[in-house]
Amino acid sequence: MPGRFRVKIEDGDPQDKAGRQSNADGNVEETAEEITELISEETGSPGVSDIEAEIENLRSQLEAAKLTVEDEHNRYLRAVADFANFKRRRQEEYETQVRFANQELILKLLPIVDNFERALQAAQDNRSFDALAEGVSLTLRQIYDLLNREGVQAIDAVGQEFDPMMHEAVMRVESDEYPENTVVEELEKGYTQNSRVIRPARVKVATR
């Protein structure tokens, strides 16, 4: 710590005394500043300029953090928008696939439709039931061939034991010809596709 500072003011001319007093006051202020700086250096306490610098540094860090948060928020919004667009495109693709899922099968059926039309036209031109029956029979054979190529098979029903996985019992009838719980009549054909039942056969079942 600095020693004691003394300022001596001598008697004399009042103006000289005022001047000396002013100089003494200035010396006291300078000495006080020097003491403050010396205390700050010895104690490690920041001065005013250091505090302002620290505040400015914190302000800069805050602005940088704000920019980072804003950038991350914008990225989030873009990600949400991209995902929404992706979902919309996937939904549109799915709907398109559903609409045209059977297109290949329909293209295979069209020649059969053509043959039906030819058979009907021939029967009308010739006024012949036999021609119509033959044309329909040939066309039906084409349909069965197409179904077989697609893995579709008719379910055996009449004479088979009733199977709830393959048959749908419409009614039960008394029968001396067939054992109980046996299919005695087929009302509507059933079909499987690749061993999976796509339509059970509707049948009558024997009972006693």
C-alpha cells in the first residue's frame, strides 16, 4: 500500500492559495486513481474496462447462441416439411398401385372377352344354339386355363367330408346315400389360390 500523502497549503495570496488548492485536489484525484488501480492489481478485482469487456463477450456469445438456435429451428422445419412431402408422395404411389394392381390380370382377360363377343355374334348370325354353346364352352375353357396359370384351383366338395375351412354349409339335409357330415350337393363352387382359400364352396351337408 502507498504511504501517507500530504498536501501542504501555505499562507499567502488568496489567488495563489486557490491555485495551489486546485493543484492539490488534482493530485489527490490522480493519487486516488493510482491507488484504485494498485488495489485492483493486488486483489485481482476487475476494473470497469474489464467488466465492460466481459459484458460485451457475453453479449457476443448470446447472439451466437441465438443464431445457432434459429438455424436449428429452420432445419427442423425443413425436415418436417420434407417428411410431409415424402408421406404425400408415398400415399399417391400407393393409391396408384391400388388402382392399377389388377391391370396385368385384366389384360389377360380381354382376349377372353373378345372370344365371348365373337361367339355371341356367330350365334346371332347363324341363329344356332349349338354354335353359341360351343363358343361359350371354348371361352370358359380359356378362363379356366387363365385361372390355373394364376394358381387358382376349384375346391372339391361333393362326396368330401365337410371342412369348415373349405366349405360353407348352407343347409343340412337327410341322406341315406352319404354318411353324416358329408357334402351332398354343391350350390356354388369354391376356389383356392396358391393353396389359400379365396372363396369357400357353398354346400349342402348330409345329416341323419
